[in-house]
Amino acid sequence: MRAARVSNASRLGLTRRIAALKARLANADETLRAIRSGEVDAVLVVGRQGTKVFTLEGAEYAYRVLIESMNEGALTLTADKMILYANRRFAGMVKMPLGQVMGGSFRRFLSAEDRATLRSHMRRRGSSGAKFQVLLNAGDGSTMPAQISIRPLARRNGNQAVKGMVVTDMTEARRTEGLLRALTHRVVEVQEAERGRVAFELHDNITQLLCAVIFRSQALADRIPERDGASKREAIKLREMLSKTAEEVERITHDLGPSLLDNVGLAAVLGDARTEFADRTGVSVRLSCTQLTARLPAVAELALYRILQESLRNVERHAQARHVTVRLSQQGAFVRLAINDDGIGFDHGGSSAARNGSGRLGLLSMRERAAYVGGAFSIKSVPRAGTRIEVLIPSARPTGTSSRSGP
């Protein structure tokens, strides 16, 4: 009889414990639902150091509704990068249920390199925010280019939620950027083809006509008797003007299409450009070219030549420089072209009139030409302290570029 009473008591205790567990489970489910809908502003997290309570600052219901309507992902992180809050848009970006996102580490969505970048920004002190771009690793194994805007949140009452984050999907922006770059590259190709056509027309037609006129003017000057001094002098001046015109047309033809580039190489053509610029402007130009390990692809040599042309053009129009230094060198798998002048420089913020209009377009043209052959372009200028332009281009032929052939 006593054993039966004990058995009934055990069953009753077990039933009560099961009921209590069910009640706690229902309460937990309700808490999670309330957190996700914005009805509460705290999260309990059980970790290695025990249970912690995190208050979500700014988690008022109206604020949550606004955050949920955003087209960007929005998160709140602890100092150790745990996600206290994430909106549904971010969960959609990483292709995971919202319940699996919140409470987990944000680091799982980043590569090792991007984790290091995030770590450096999380450690920064002060109230200023930061922006940087990463590749988000989604739950299905796919990746998505994203821009992260991170900003410290004010601490209150021991709150550990120290960072707010906005994540913007950059997929469409990257696609648009790629299309614009492809269009720019196509414009460069068409521009070079047109320059080649115009150079051919000038050389084969205009230059020949000018030469014929020069010969005729010389013959005319020779026929004028010495006693008709005024007419003879005028004929000689006419011939000299025609000769200068022919020289200028030849210079323009050479600038439009550097015909010697394939035959004599980059260093010789750069030297020719240096000599022509120095003789014409009076600006001292020092050129140093080290021996390259191999010839660059035609498109790379042409890009460097055009960048030097544009740089010298900017020096002539804007810099008011007296000295220019040009150095072509090999740096491992890259070729470096550095151009320095001692001119007035300019403000990168755009306040200087010296780089408005055509100057800005010239800088853009140089940057795009470097990018077209897989290179990098940088410029450093300080008002009244000169300008330095540097281009790094890989020695190997970039994928998709043409083999050696002129424009």
C-alpha cells in the first residue's frame, strides 16, 4: 500500500514538472515573439560567464517599425560582435531565418580578411562612424557585396549594446559600376581608333599637301628677282610659315598615334615626348627609365604613354612648374610610372580652379586608362607644394586585352 502511494506521488511530481516546463517553453516563445516584433527592449543571453541581460537602446515599438521598413539591413551588436537585434531585411540578405540570426555572432557572415577590418573599426573610440565594404557570406553558401556603416551607440545603465550597424546591398551598384567601366573602356578603344584614323589622314593627306605647297612656295621665292626685295622676302616668310605648319601637323600626328611605340619601345617614345615638351614649353623634364624585364603588352604601353601625355598637358596648362621628373621602373610583377612636378599643386577637395573642367576630366581619363589595363592610379597634390602621379601596371597581359598592335 505504501509503495503505491509513493508511485502516485512520483507521477504527480513528474506531471507538475512537465507542466512547469511547458509553461516556461510557452513563455520563452512569447518572449522571442515579443522581441522580434519590438514589444520588449531586452534580451537574456546565456553564455560562458552566466546569464546576461542586454537592453536594446532605441528599441521602442515605433522605432522598430521604421527599422523593419528599411531597404537596408539594420543590426545592434555587442562589443564581441554578437547580434542583439537584426531586422528582417538583414535576415533576407544572409538567407537565414531571423531567429537563427539574432543571438549569433556577426563574424560568421564575414571572411577572415573582412573580420579583421570589422575588428579594427569596432575597436575605434569616439562618436564618429565608419563605412567599409565587405562580402557577406549567406547561409546558402552564396556571397553578396555589401557596404557596412557602423556607429557607436550611447551606453546607458550598463548597456552592453555598443554598436549600431546598417548593411546596404551593393549588388546593383557593383553591376552598374561594372557597366559604366565597360562603357568607359569602350570609349577609350573608340577614341584610340579615331585618333589613329585622324593621324593617318593627317600624315597621308594633309602633310603631303603641305609639303607640296612648301616646294611650290620655295620655287616661287627662287623665281622672284633680287631687285624685287619686298616680294621675295614675303615669299620666304610664307615658306617658313608653311614649314612651321607642317611641323605642327607632324607633332599632332605623332601625339595622336605614336607610330614608333611598336618599333622602338616605350622608353624611347617617352623620351621623345619629354624632348618635345621641354623644347616647346621650356619646362625642364628629367626622365629616368630602368631596363624592364620584358616588353609590356601594347595596350599597357599605350596607356602609360597617354598618361604621361595628359600629365604633361596638365603641367603646361595648370601647374606653373619649372621642373618635372619622370621615372619608369620595374617593381616585381609591376611596372611603375611616377611623375612629379614642383608646381602650385591643387586641393583634392575641389576648391582649386586649376583642376576644374578639363583638368578633372584629364585626371579621370588617366585613372580609367590605368584601370583598363588592370593597373592602379594614385595622385597626391598639396597646394603650393607640387603634384605626384603614380601608376602601377602589371607586367603580364591582363585578361581580355589585345595582343601587341597599335591603334
